[in-house]
Amino acid sequence: MLFQGLVGLSEAMYLWLVAAGLSLIFGVMRVLNFAHGSLYMLGAYFAWVAFRVSGSFWVALLVGPLVVAAVGWAMEFGFLRRVYSAPEAFQLLLTFAFVLILDDAVKLVFGPVYQSPPTPAALSGAVLIGHSVLPTYHLFILGVGALVGLGLWVFLEKTSFGLVIRATAADREMARALGVRASRLFTWVFILGAWLAGLGGALSMPVRAISPGMGELIIIEAFVVVVLGGLGSLRGAFVGSLLIGLLHAYGLLFMPVFELALGYMAMALVLIVRPWGLFGIREG
Amino acid sequence: MSAVLEVRGLRKSFDDFTAVAGIDLALPEGGITAVIGPNGAGKTTFINLLSGKLVPDEGRVVFAGADVTRLPPSARVRVGMARTFQITNVFPLLSVEENVAVPVLARAGLALEPRRRVDAFDDAHAQVRRLLETVGLAARASDAAGALSHGDRRLLEIAMALASEPRLLLLDEPTAGMGAAERDRVLAQVRALAARSSLTILLVEHDMEVVFGLAARIVVLHQGRVIADGAPQQIRDDRRVREIYLGDADVVPPPGEAAAQTGAPLLEVRHLDAGYGLAHVLHDVSFTVARGEIVALLGRNGVGKTTALRSLSGLNAPWRGSAIELAGRPVAGEPPERLAALGVSYVPDDRRIFADLSAAENLRVAMLALRRERTRWTRQRIEKIFPPLATLWDRKGRHLSGGEQKMLAIARALTTDPSLLLLDEPSEGLSPLIVRILADALAHIRSEGVTVLLADQNLMFARAVADRALVMERGRLVHVASRADLAGNDPALQRLLAV
């Protein structure tokens, strides 16, 4: 039981990293970034390349997400900022176009084959929990996820930049009237969101199959998480990710037939009872 | 005689603010009644309670003998209550005719039944024609609704509302954002509509010319209550109504001498035109404000004061051809963050405090936004001009009262070290004590060399603090009042601000 829970929680961490960026970007910029899953995918591929070149998992973990952050910068600076004032449908179309383009670009460069790099030696062991064996890597993932959560909290709640971000998320117009350079802030927030997705992808590289379609798989789950937790709420994204992770883990154990549907059922339930999500803010 | 609409003991509060504090009203069949009142009087809440968008905390809404208090808007439309909105809602890509056909078919139950007999559609078609004639749009039936002028869209909207064959029509600012000629055309149509039928019309409107030109009966709201109700002339002569619109002169004692010698112009506005979408709000507004001056922009609500301040702060881009100069530098069209850096700071009428941040953090955002290390307006100095803030720095914005939020909003604006402070309705809804603090604070702020342009709808505050007043009507600057005019009984001021 406990073992299954830990597996579920560690799986939840990939989701959390993607959902955190998605929610942050939506909360501050009011843009739903469909391409966020693709950034996750790029994180995995870039980390894989970095691993092949350097031979070090740690270098891969550092380089992969940073390159994704750079891609995020190019997306925001080159494209997204042109459609902030356009209707939402245009923003969705643009980010969806990125999904298609990035998927095909990855196929073109890496081919459609599934790639599975090895787990780094330092993390390839396992620990005994009760009567089950849990790979050390799962614990590592859990630690990184928790650390990122803590880091984001400290960043947003305790730093000056975080304060300006919170103010801008709450009332963009007033923040600008006070002198906040919103467009520059948006660029940084998007870069941060992209980095988080890239980190998730890089972390998933050794244990999950890398494939051009991995972005779509996770973006749908991330949307479920973000809607469940409340759009724009990081706490909601965190709790939502854990909830979905646990649901999958225990669902697999107790009712494998429904496992895939459980997340959506949870989301439907939350939407009926609290349409603004668990930690979202009721609007209007 | 039985009333079409009867409202009894209607109350509605939001958090700690009571918007509608007990309204009783009965409308007999037919005729036009107007609801007026200064900003924050509860007009919008009242019309939302009538249309079903809001549910009252207490009281009943009875329509044609049936209690509709808890019916949702769509059900109210079915029993014969229709409304139009402040913002136009038409389908821009459909033709004028098709726009009206949508509600007509929906009402006839034909929208989802493609196999109904064709002559049923003929009836619907005839009704569409009739409705378009009613509002004078028959000639434009096949034009796209998106190509209509602002006024014609309004008329189209009215035709769409009439498709439900209502007994009561609620009009929310039917002529907002219209030029004089267009407004008169819409008015003529509405008047004709009322004369021809037994339709009862209730309208909420700022424009006094519209109200007095249209309504046989006027209901005045103030602080969520009906304070006067009667024929237009009665309302004009009502002492309390005059007081509310002109302000009670005794609340704030006027300061001794007009302070501070004023210098060269800090702000120069020439041919400012602005608006939202099709609504042309500001027409060719030109004025200057000298360094160190406190100037009041006066006018009844809806005349364009807020739009003027928003244009000066960059939140609304002025239309082409407008020129704004700040200390000689052209700034029209600059984004708000740039203007903030140049020394323009704006305090909106609804304060816009960051609700989840503490009072101290609200100030810090203003420092951080401009990447300043220090400000002339330190917390200690702010506490000196707004003593009540001294104990509130750790409190979250959402837990501050309206008056406290107002002081904090001004403090936050000062933190950006502005040379020009734009204040929208600084005294609105504040207790006399806070108004006094505010008046003293402005005098102090000015003595520090900050120029102030404030917008207000009554004379009271302007009389206490301003060196000069610019009076607006329907988007234009129509009158300039000196300090002496403000203190005395300038007949033009009375005419422009009273009902």
C-alpha cells in the first residue's frame, strides 16, 4: 500500500513540474499554453542529447531544461507577445501550432522511434520499503519535486520579484499604472514556466520512454490537474498533481479497468462541486 | 390600479457594502420611468436585481402579479421582462434581419425544428419586419450588424429585446457613448415606441438631457435608497437631490488662501479624443494644468472624466490626433508603465488595491515596479498625512475598509514619486472624517510640489481643495470655474452639476 502510494507520488512529480509552469503562466499571463507538454518533451530530448554528448546525467539535467528555457524565451518573445490582446482562440491556435511544429521537428531530427536512455549509476539502486523494492530514482524525483515546490513558494512569497509577479497576476492594469514593465515580466515568467516543464522532461528521461507524442500525453493530464486545483493556483497544481498521481497508483491496484478514467472523474466531480477548482478563486 | 412591476423592501449587500438598502417602487402600466443617482447609488445593482442577474438578500420583485424574485434572467424574459445592456450585444456577422430573427424564432420555438411548416416561418419573417420598422431599421435589414453605427446597434438591440413581446423593457444607459445627433435619433425612436404601445420602460441613465427629455417620472437613488420620486420638475426642485448632486458645502471647511504659487504648465492636453470601440467618449478636450496646481475635473457621472484620466495615465490609448505633453515632452500613446516612470500616477475610483498583499506590500510593489531604491514618500511621511494607515501596514488589502483602501491607494501612487497625481473620485463614498484627512493630505501633497488633477462629480471636495475646476458635459469641456466661482454660486456650475 505505502509502496504503491510512493510510486504514485513520484509519478505525480513529473505532472507537478509541468502543471506548475502551466498554472504559473496562466495565472500571470492569462494564456493557456497548449505547447507546455511539448516543452516537457523537448526537455527530455535535449537532456538525452546532452547525456549522449557529455556522458553525465547531471550535465544533462542542467543543460536540458536550460535549453528549453531558451526555446521558451523565443516562443514568448517571437510569437506569443503578439497575441496577448487577441481573443483567446488565437492564443490557443498559436500554442497548438507549436505542439504540431515541435512534434514534427522532433520526429524529423530524432526519428519516431522510442528512446530509452539508462538510469544514472548513482541513482540506479533501490530501497526496501516493507516487502517491496522502490527504485532510488523514484525517491530522487520526489525530492526534486518537493524542492521545486519549496523553491517556487519562497520565490513567489519571499522575494521582491515574486511580489511584483503576484501583484501583476492580481491586477495587470494597476501594476502597469504603477510602473511594472509587464511585457518584460511576462517573458521571465514564461521562461521560468518553460524551464519547469523542461526539468520535468529531463527528469523523466531515464525512466519513461521518450517519444514524440509524450508531450500530448502529459499536457492533457496537466490540464486536468490545473483545472482540478484551480487555474492559476500553484498550491492547487501541487495538490492536484498528488491527487492524480495517487488516483492512478491506487486505481491501478484496486480497479485497473477504470484507472485511466479516474482522473477525469475526479475533475468532473470537482467541477460540479467547485467549478473554480480546489484552490482557485471564484470569479464574478 | 395594479402595477406591472412592484418592488418591495429590496436589499442587496456585497461583503460589507450595502448596494441596495431597501427599495420600494411600483410602476403602473405604460410610460417611461428613469432611475438616476450619483456613482455608487446602487443603480446597476438595482437593475440587475430586476433583470434577475442578481438575487436580493431581502425583499420581493413582483411582475404582473407573480413573484419573480428568484427567477433566472431567461425565465423573466419569458414572462415579459426584457432588458438591454450598457454594452451592445449583437451578432456582428449576421445581418440586421437575422439578428432579430434569432430571438423571434427562439420564441416561436422554430429555431430547433427544421421540419415545421414553411408558413410558420412567414409569420416569423413578418414579425421581424415589424420589429425593424418599430425601431426604424427596416431600410438596413440586410446590412451586417457589425457595419451599423453605435446608435443603430442600440436600436437593433432594442428590437431584439422586443422580440420576446415584453410588457416591461429595462434599458441600461441606452445612449452611452453616442454623439448628440445619434442620441436624439435613438431618443426619438424610444419615445415613439412608448407612445405607440402599452410597453412600460424603465431606464437607467446618466445623461440628464436624456432623462428629462424622455421620462415622465424620475426616481432618484442615493446610497441604495429612493430619496426622491416624482415628475421631472419636482425632481429638479427637490432640495435633497440638489444637495446630493452639488454636494453639501459645509462638510469640509475651505482652506484660507489658495496655496502655492503656480508656475509653468506641467500638463498640456490638446484635442484629446478617446473612447472604447465604437463609443466615442471624449471629444476634442483641451486644457493645461500648471505645476503645483490642484485642478478638479467636474461633471456628472458618465461625462467622460474617468476616460480622461485613463487617457492621461496611458491605460486608454488616446485616439489619433490627440496631443498630451508632460513638462513639454509629448507622451500621448505611451504605455502606462512608461508614464509611471515619467512621473504620472493614477488612483482609480475603485482603488484597485492588491487584495492578497498587505498594505506595506502594496507600497513595495510601487517601489519595485520602478526599480527605485528610495522614495520621497517614505512610510513615516505617509503616516503623517494619513494617520489611520500607521497601524495597518501588515493588514491584507482585502481586509481594509473603503476609506483605508482609498488612503492606501493614494499612498501607493505617491510612492512612485509622481509629479502629476491623477485622482478619480477621491471623496466618493467616504465618511466626512476621511474626507477631511484627504483634503488636508492633498494640501500637503501639493506643498511638496506635486500637481494634482482630480475628477469628481460633486462640488464639495473641489470647493475644499481645488484652485480651478474644468467642467465636462457629454465628453466635452464646457466650462472653466475659478476658485471664486467654486466658492460662490456660479450658475453655470449649478446647471452643469445639478439635475
